[in-house]
Amino acid sequence: MTLDAFAQDELDVIRQQGTYRSLRVLQNSSGPQIQLDEQRAHLFASSNYLDLAQHPEVVEAAVRAARDWGCASGGSRLINGNLSIHEALEEELAQFIGCETALVFGNGYMANAGLIPALMSEKDLIFSDALSHASIIDGCKLSKAQVRIFPHGEIAALEQGLKQAQGKARRMLIAVDGVYSMDGDYAPLRDIHALSRAYGAMLFVDDTHGIGSLGPDGRGCPALHEIAPEEIDIYLGSLAKSLGSYGAFVGGSRALRDLLINTCRSFIFSCALPPPQVEAARAALRILQREPWRRERLQANAAELRTSLHGVGIPTHPSCTQIVPVTIGSNEDTMSVCQELLARGYFAQGIRFPSVPQGTARLRLTVMATHEKEQIHGLAQTLREVLDERGLSILLPRELP
């Protein structure tokens, strides 16, 4: 069988399952309004939460870095790619979060796929939430450690697993998201932290959607839950969402940083983050701290969206952040609603398996700090109209598979 024949067979199966995907082409940046081919639309599908990606200071910082440093680092950090601006960004991130030090990666997926295998192996045991991000799942697989999945957010199940495993594994790691990217809810971090200390497990928090958007000064979910930075053994933050740039970083102790530099394959065998992205992230971090209104407005808009949806009879459980799911269930119905919303001027992406469990296809709505109330109310009302025209209802938690 030729490669093309194999590919077509696989694509046919994907289409039959209703999970075929294609790329959309935007004609401008990911601000509150976009040009998608010939269609103008209000954007409710972006992770540029604070609308910093095109902030003049962020853009100018990237332009200046391109002029002064070039558009590529020119190598891995361990050869010739470790620039002084990488070290400066890491110092500033560590100071912002409150941890001892930080290490920057190309992106969050690379970080998780590398750091988990660097810490865990066959003799170790990982406890992972059932809704952990794909990068955590893949990092666990690559580590070859034993993995026990506990039901989403269920502390009793996690404690039972820890109790049963205590003394049987060389090391134990609890891996959770700070904010779950498809449901928009928090991990119960205070309880998880308490269990990690009670049973001697390391705690890893992927706070991709929390840093910059949640907690005092935007310092993320641990700060939101009043957990001291040094009490989180491994912290992952993104530079590509609230911070309007690209990349990710791991925060923790100096010993952790040194270990990752020496053993983390996704760090060792990849080029360093390009200078324009480094300087863009540094500029965004300064703006984030200088302009708290962005974070405050983001969460006010998130609350406004949930209230508006509830007002037209659309439940948004379990969201309590800027990520708001509207669960329809059927792949076909979800994408039909997605396309009709776009035709009426609102882009809210439909999400299907494997990004979410089978039977829970949904619209994943996200707000930005710079959305206006009229845009939010318009989305809620238009979505209600589209659902009514199709005779569709939204799945409630008790109805989910």
C-alpha cells in the first residue's frame, strides 16, 4: 500500500467518525475581531487572553530584538544558543512567580514531553487527572513510569491511590493542570497539595491557562489557592497565551533546573527560543504587572459571558475562568453550530474527540480582556437562536457520558 493510499484510508475513517479537521486561515491577528477568509467575525476562540500579542510595546520589543539579535538563536542552549536575554527572561519569570529559578522551553508540549521523563522512570508512579492535557499524557507515556489515572478532580480517589502505593514506588508524582483547558475549571490545588505532602509525592502543576490571568498579580493558580511558590515542586507556565508571545517555562528549584539542563531531551536537543519571542515575553510580563486592569477585565468578561449564557438558558458548568464550554454532544451538531455562528459573525471553535471525551463535543468559548459587553451579549443571543433553529439542547453534567 502506498503512503497516499494509507493516508486516504485513515482520513476516510476520520471523516466517518465526524472528527475530520482542517486549517482555518486568518487574514489578521488574533484580536477581538478577525478576518477569516472573506468573513469578518468577533473572535471567541483565542488564548491571547490579555490581548498583548499586538500591544505596541510587545511588538516593538520583538522588532528591536530581531534587529539586535537576529531572528534565530542559532543553536541549542548547551551549544551556542544560550543568550543573555534567555537568562534575563528566566530571572524575571522566577521573580514574578516567586520560585527560585526558571528554565525556558520552545513550547509547553515540549516541556511536558521532556520534563516528566527526566524525573520519572520504570520504578516510579505518576498520578494524573483524567482530564490532563495531552502533553502530560504523552510525557507520562514517554517516562515508562506506572501511571494511575484518577477521576477528574476527585480527591478521595487520589488519596486512596496514594495510600495504596505508599512505600511501593521509588518516587511518586502528582501531575495536574491548574486550569483545565476544555472545561475551564480549577484543579482543587489546596487539597492536592496537602495530599502530596502527606504522602511524600512530588507535585507538578501545568498552569498554562492560569499564569497571567488568575491569582494575585496574575501569578496563577497556586497563588489563587494561597499556596506558596516553593510548595509547588514543578510549575509550568506558558508564554504563548496571556503573555502574548511564544514558548513556555518550568519554575522550581535550582536543583530541578540543573537536572533538566542535563537530562531533559526536549531541552537538550532543540534550538533555543528565538530572540524576538524572548523579548516579546519580557515586555508582556512588564505590561502584565503594570496594567492589572487587563486581568481584572478578563475575569469580569468571563463572568459576563457565563451570566449572559445562563440568561438565555445555556448552562456553562463547570467553568469558573475565561474558558467557557457549551457542551452539545454530537460531533456533527457541534460543527454545524460552529459554522452557523461564523456565518453570523461569531467565531467559536467546535471541539471534538480526542481533545474531549467521546460524546462531549462542545463549543469552547474564550473571552479576552478587550471584548466589549455588546460582543459578549451578541454571542449569547446568537448562539441561543442557532440552537433553537436546530432544536438542540445543551448537555448538563448529569447527562455527560
